[in-house]
Amino acid sequence: MPTTAVELTTERLRLRPLHPADAPAIAEQVNDWEVVRYTTSIPFPYDRGMADDFILSQQARWRAWSGKTLPAEEVAFAIERNSDRRLVGCIGLQPAESGTGLEFGFSPNWSAAIEYDHLFMGNRTYNFTSNGVGLAAGTVVAVERIKQDADIVTVRVNYRWGGPVVAKY
């Protein structure tokens, strides 16, 4: 059964799924360079059509998520102020069965991040056979099951090129 609504409420804020009515507020907030410059993946400039597309993509992700496991893709929550029901931002829940990370924008265009990932690389069974010395060629001498996983820690510094582009004619 798909997850259609998960809400988290505190005294001041409510996290909820995005709705089409949120598009004007998202477009206005995200089209502000002072907001976008501390992110690494939001395009600038950002228009209403992009906000509509983002909300539609998020609604599809919410429908695909069962709620019993981590979502397959990031799902975004709207951050709404309880006092006036105004949208004040968004936050994403990213799947992290195998890792976690943190990214922090510390100045215009610059951010730093650290990420931990565990890669489940599966396992495989190998048969070791005789080469014909002492035993008949092809005789199975040993069977070994080999499992290999990897733990990776990444530390990075990111620079976002450019800034607001203003066309002059």
C-alpha cells in the first residue's frame, strides 16, 4: 500500500507532503540566490514550471513508497509554519540503508561534506579443482564461499560555479 501522507508536527512547525498549491511559494523562495547559493543541486534561476515539476515528481515518489521500508528515492517534506500555515521551506528524506552523510554550505558557492557508504557486493561460491597432479584433473578439491563488502568514507569540498546570470541586451 503506498504512503500518501506522513505528517510530523511540533509546536511551531509541521512537516507534510508537498501539494500543488505550494508551487508559487517554492518558486519564490528557490528563485532567491541567497537561498540557492548554499545548495549544490538546485538550479538557478528557478521558475514556477520547475516548482510544478518538482511537486509532481515528489507526489509520484510518495505514491511509490510503502512506508514500511526506506524510500527508493528521496522524498521531500514541506516545512509549514503552524501559526499562519505558510510554507517556509522543504527538507528531504534520503534512502540510507547503507550509509549516511552531511553537507554544509559555509559561504557563497562553497560547501563541505562527509559521507559514509557501505557497499553490499554480495557473495559467490567458487569450486577449486585439481590440475591433474595427485588427483584426476577437474576433481573438486575445495569449495569456498567468498563474500566481499566495502566501507567507504568520502570527505569533499564543493564549489558551485557561477551565480545569478543576468542577461543584458
